[in-house]
Amino acid sequence: MKKQWALLAGAVMIILSGCGNSNTPDQEHTTNSSQQHDTSDMNHSTSSELPAGLKEAEHPAFKIGSQATMQADHMAGMNGATATIVGAYTTTAYTVSYTPTTGGEKVTNHKWVIHEEIKDASSEPYEPGTEVILAADHMKGMDGAKATIDSAEPTTVYMVDYTPTTGGEPVKNHKWVTESELSAN
């Protein structure tokens, strides 16, 4: 019975949110601070377009085409899902806090924005506390937003395809999951 109520509540939320122009079902986007964000703001385009200057990882732990289990909670249905690796890139991944350019509440500890998704990025990684302008479009109001770097992690990031454990349509070309958020199947 709880599942039926949850499904009904989810359907009502989708209808009331206007759904945006996403090609996948709305899910919740979460952060380390346990704050949840409506992912009608998440950009689930199936674009495999990469930011300029992003370099493929030479020896990634997870090869393109392989599968791994995600231990990430960026979005509902991500944790425990099987991911197919679409791309592997060497960069610095940041958690950031910013106020969307479209208005609304401040987003804290958003995972992940990579170095190449920062406008006019320096050649060196940024330190926590640095203010930057985002050039990422993971969520509505992110591109062009002034942000503060919360944490920085030099790592391999992965673009992945997966089907949420909560059901729904497969997510294609999700950007980004870090190497530490993946484990071998």
C-alpha cells in the first residue's frame, strides 16, 4: 500500500512540476547535506557532448563498455544501480554551492562540476572557498551562476548509462560519477 501511495504522490508531483523538457522521468537530486532538489531542473539530455579541453583517462579503473555498481546518491535510484561506462576522463571534480540564475533556493554541495565546466577555468585546480562562474548545465539556472567551491577531488570521472533502481526510463550519458563512487560488479 505504501508503494501505491508513493507512486501516486510521485505522479502528482510530476504533473504539478510541469515536467520541463526532460526526456526522462523526474527524480530527486540529493546532496551531501541531505538537501533534496527537484530534478525537473536536472538536464537529462542524451547528449554525449563534452566540455572543451576534457582529456580521456589513459588507464581508467573502469573501461569504456564495462559495467560497475554505483554507490552514489546524487539522484534517487542511483545508489546500487548498474552503470555502463560510456566515457572516462581525468580532471578535478568539485562539489559546489550556488544560487540558480533562475532564482530559487541556494543549492549546496552539488556533485559534481568538473574543472572544464568552470567559465574561463585556470590551468590549476581551484581550492575550496574559491568563487567561480559555472559553465555547466546539469540543472536549470546553473550555467552562468556564481558558485563557491566546497571541495575539490583530482580523479577520474565517468559518463554512465544506467536504469534507476527506483524504476523508470534509462538515464543516458549521466555526467558525472567519480571513480570512488563505482565498484566492480
